[in-house]
Amino acid sequence: MTFSRLTQSSSPTHPRFGSPAQLAIVAVVLWVVGAVIHPLALLVPLGIVLLLAAGAAYLMRPRSQTMYWRGRRIELNDRPGAGQRLYYTFFRR
């Protein structure tokens, strides 16, 4: 195995959401389905937990600073902290 292959990030084995809003939509759908269809009532607490996780992820999302230099837009990114690495584990952007 070559060094370049080792440094490439492999695709995750779990699907990642595009943003916390998508996770919130899935959580609300699960919550409503569990509330409407009684045999699936177990989905209600799962939907609430996922909704809380989406809210926490929204607060934890990385902030980027954008500025212009010589007429070009650049984004200033600090070193990713533990919160940013955790965020990008579950979300694409």
C-alpha cells in the first residue's frame, strides 16, 4: 500500500447528512409518524433525541470567516478543533 493511499480519507461507512437541517427534518418526520401511527410509537422518543442532536450540531457547526484579498474571496479557517472534527464526521458541510 502506498503512502498516498494511506493519507487519503476513506469514505465513511455511514451516510452523512448535508447539514443539521436535514437531520432535523428526518427527526420531525420520525416524530410525526410515531405520534400518528400508534404501533410505531417508539419512533417518538427517537425523533426527539435526533431533533435535540440536530440542535446541538447547529450550535456546534464550524464558523468560517470570509474576506476579500486582491479582489478574490478567501475563507480563513483555523485549525479544526475537536468540535469541528466531530461535526464533519456526521455532516458534509
